[in-house]
Amino acid sequence: MGGTQRDPAPSRSEQAEAAEHETAKQRLLAQAEADRIPVDETTRAVPDRRWRRGQ
């Protein structure tokens, strides 16, 4: 009695919201790709100091 079934077809507002969500997702992915630094141009953030342990 308390459960209601949703219509199988999404409403206009749901379609608009889904389209906005997809647009925002694509914009974020494009921005992330533009900001990505190729691995060849990166350096280690923390130097490897294992060689100092024996000293």
C-alpha cells in the first residue's frame, strides 16, 4: 500500500537533469585531461632514500 511504482519513462525534468549531469561530467573529464601532466614530465614527490639505511 505504501509503495508506489514509478513510470517507466522519465519525466522531462529527469531527462533535463540527466543531460545536465552528462554535460558536467564531460566538462570535468575534458578539464582533467587538459590538466593532466604526462608521466615523462613528472618527478618523484618523495625521494627514494633506501640507500642511506646502511650508513
